[in-house]
Amino acid sequence: MHALHLVPGEAGEPIPGVSMHPAPLAAGSRLRGVWLAGVVAAKRLWRRLEPDLVHSHQVVPCGYLCERAGLAPHVATAWGSEVLMAGRGARRLVARVARGAELLTADSQHLLDALERSGAERERLRWVPWGVSAAWREPALAVSPAEAAAQIGLPAGRSIVLSHRGTRDIYRQDTFVRAIAELRGRAPQVLGVIVALDPSAEGEGARRVRELVAELGLGDSVVLVPPYPHDRIAFAYRAAAAVVSVPESDSAPTSVFEGFSLGTPAIVSDVPWVTEPVHS
């Protein structure tokens, strides 16, 4: 198995048995150049490996780049908001994948319906949920919540509420911060933990979170932390009294099910996947 990372800066962690191929351009390159280079790199690798199947994760950009490069047979997996919140320009890219891929998968009926509206015939659509590895969760399940907090450097004796999905606007961290402000009046020991891609940088999302924390006088009741490695995020779920995922758009977030697998309740936004029978 081979994996090509088309998005610069998102190389991910090594996977046993998988040959990893780096993104064709460095992070910070102009988007148009990244996409064109991605098409060339994917086509070159496809010709060299002659794979039996090409599988793209996210309809845009990866699925679109596979279609533009003419890679086949192609299975495209939609993640959610790249389809559900696509603007006019992006909708054309989604439609190209929806019409072109031999098979499209998604983890909610709501997302499959959106792909059908974009041009995919129903017979080329499949509901495929993402799973949670039992081996991944076992080390965290073997310790207490307090011990799990210590494992990842969070303070003991605090009621941790985890918002783990980043600081982009779609994840509505302002709602999370304001909720922590209300909760602190009844539970002074509460600690809101926001996972940010780069909490030390002046990224727009992280900056707005810090400004709101200061405005509400929350002090050390809300902290921003860098992303945990995948084998460590299990300890964050275990340490938390609750996991919060309140985006304005979503398919069926695997991270919520990861929290459930560790016995941690979730607070989620009222988006369509919540009421689908398979998830209820």
C-alpha cells in the first residue's frame, strides 16, 4: 500500500506496511501551484506503481486531483464540510468527483444525499463508517482520568472539558469559551482545553479565542494546547469529563465516537447525523 500526501504540511504519522510519499511542494506554496503539482505527482506515482485501486480522502482537494489526473479505478471518501459547505467554485469540483469516481463513500446518509445532489448515482454511493481501534484505546482505559491527565501534562483536580477539533470558524470555539464562562460560576474547577493547530502562533482562530478568554476574564480556565499524537489523544478523551464538538456543519465525526469508546460523554451540535437511525 502506498500513500501520497497532496496537501503540504500534513504528512501524518508513519503507518506500518504503508510506503509514504511526501507532498510535491512545501507548505506555504501558492494554492494553484500546489494543485497543479499534485496532479503531476499523483499521475507520475500512478504510472510507476500501476495500482489496482486509488482511494482519495476528502472530495476536495484529493478526490478532485485524482479525477483531474485521470486516476482509475477511483474510490473517493467524503469527510463532510468540504461537500456540505462548498461554495460555488468548490461545488464544481465536488460535482466532477461525484460524476467521475467509480465509488463514493461517506459516514452519514446526509453526506451521501449531498453527493447524490452533486451528480453521483445512488448505486455508486456507500455508507462506510470509520471505526475506532480497540488497541488504540486500551492504554488509556487502563488508567484513571487523573492519571490520563498527568500523561498529557494537564493539571490534576480539574474538571476537564475538551474541545478537540481546532480553532477554525466552523468549530465555533466562541460558543465553547462562553459556555466555560457560564459553567465556571457553578464549577470553579472547570478547565476548558482547546486543541489548536498552533496555539502559540497568531493564527486568526487562535487569536480570537485568546482575545475572548481575556475579555471574559477566564484566566487559566481555558487553555490552548497543540495537537496530540494520535496515540496520545486517547488520554485526553479519558481525562475529560466531557468532549465538545459543536461545528456548524458536519458528517458523523469519528472523534466523537473515539470519546464514546473511552466512556466520555459528548456535547454535539444539532446537525443531521445525530438523528439518523444508524447513529441514534
